[in-house]
Amino acid sequence: MASIDGFPQAPALQTRRLTLEPLWLDHADEMAPLLADPRLHEFTGGEPPTLQYLRESYRKRLSAGTAGGRRWCNWVLRHREAGVVVGGIQAEVRLGDGGFVAEVAWIVGCEHQRRGYAREAVEAMLMWLRAAGVGQVVGDIHERNEPSQRLARAMGLAPTDEPAEHAGDVRWRG
């Protein structure tokens, strides 16, 4: 049987317009202003994270490694030409009944939305995950978040009747 310890750490990935940088503690300084927009939290609830909260959260993720039978693969999306951070994506990989399963999520700053960055980044992440042995991809998307639903469908995911982690979310699988 495979072990989550054998699953690789997130590498840097390149797309046509983006560099997907593996998450580092210093990324909190660039992500905090991007995540400060309250509109980003319409479907996830809560308040925009503070810089201190992000630093602590990133520190925990980076030090976790494969804790709890999971490997956290997190990337910051940097526009290659402009050099600015436009968002982030993540995959929490675990062992399932049939092999590796990745729970995925994405976020793009409001001023960078509707340019295809999420699709570009998620395509690259899914290609890497599948090459690394992930057989199933799941994600929870709010029932009213139509842009994320369209992206999930484009990536081959479909809504399920499985319970999602948060009220108002629908579990997607592919």
C-alpha cells in the first residue's frame, strides 16, 4: 500500500502567464492585501485574514509536512510578466480507498478575476497531481458560486450528493 510520505512536495509550476510558486512564509506579506477584499469572503464567510493570521497559518502548513496522513500542496499564483501575486491554489492530498485523493481549492484576487488565471493555474495543478498519482479530485464549492462551479465543470468535476464540510457548499468530485 502507498504511503502519503511517498507523495512529492509541491514543485514550482509554469503556465503561459503564471508561475505557481510553492508557498513560503514570506508569501503572507503579498497575499494579505490581496485577501483583504471582503468580496472574496462572500461564499466562504468570515473576515479577511490579518497578516499575522496568514503568517501563522502558513507557518503551520509549512511545518506540517505530511502530518495527519495528509500532504499540503499550496501555491501562490504570480503573474510572470507583471511580477504580482494574483491568487493561490491548494491541494490537500490524502490516501483514499483507491489511492491518492486531492481536495482542491482556488482563489483569485477580485482585481484579477475574469482573466482565466484560475483555470490556467488549476489545469497546471491537476496535471501535476495526476502525474504524481492522484486518482480522485474533490472540492467544496458554495451553491451560489457560479464562476467556481463553471471552472470545476471545465476541469471534469461534477456535483455530488456527498456532504460538504460547510453549510451552503456542494461537494464536487472528478
